Amino acid sequence: MLKRCLFILSVAALPAAAQQKAAAPAAQKSASSSAGVEIARSLWRGVSGYITQAAADVPETLYSFKPSPDVRTFGELIGHIAGSQKMFCAIAMGEKPPAEDEVEKNAKTKAALVAALKESNDYCAKAYQQTDAATSGMVDLFGEQRSKLYTLHENATHDSEHYGNIVTYMRINKMVPPSSRPRSGS
């Protein structure tokens, strides 16, 4: 009798086990289907916030500073970031990208550079609001076919690379970069 009950229970449990097994990949797919853009957005928001804060904090007199004759000035670096962000984000949205060096060539004052950086952040915020499905499409990025999501990650990576330059410029000038400051509530 016990064997018969165990057999009946195990047979009855098969459909439930099969449903759980079928639901597991769907749940994993659902959980990860929004992860791509969310991760890219999180990375970009953090570094773009630091860059924007640094651009605001560095005095205009240091916008012409360059630690070595063969590198950009601080102002040129901010202009480069603003222009390249707009270029990457336009590509990620399937729009015609502006020239990457447009801001760097045209904005020369701290006020103009900070405004251009904020404008590029606002523009990029739209790119980082796309769905994972929308960012799965392919685009031309420097002569290679890449997904729009890859392009968003590349933008965040590029910003991070140049934030490293900003940290160095600020440290040389005895300034504490935003990422090294105590956090509120810490």
C-alpha cells in the first residue's frame, strides 16, 4: 500500500515538476531581459555624475591646464567627453551622430563646456531609457557592426576612461575628485 501511495504521489507530482522546470528558464530570461540597459545606465549615471561634478568644481582658470604638452587641456577633455557622449548616444538611438569633436572645437569657456556636457547628459538619458529589445538592433560603430546596447556600454566605458584623466588633472592641482569625497550618510 505504501509503495502504491508513493507511486501515485510521484506520478501526480510530475506535471508540477515539469511546470517548474519550464518556468525556470522563462523566469531567468525575464529577470535578465531588462538587465542589459539597466546595467549600462547604472554605470553611465555614476561616471557621468562624477564628470559633471568635476566640470562644475574645477575653476575656469584650470580649464586651460594640461599636465603635459601632448594631452588635452581640462576644458578640451570636458568638450571631448560631451561631444563623444552625444555621438555614442545618437548611434545607440539610430540617429545621425554629430561630429565627435564638435563640442571640443566650438565650446571654449567653462560655462559653454559645462552647458554642453549637461546637454549631452540629457540627450544620453534618452538613449539609456531604451528597452533591451530596442537596443538589440545592430548599428555601425567605427566600421563594425555592434548592438545598440554595446554602444551604450562603450559610451560608459569611454566616460570612465576619461574620468580617470580628470582625477589625475584634479589631483595634480590639489583638488579632491568627486569619487574620492566622503559620501553623504557615511
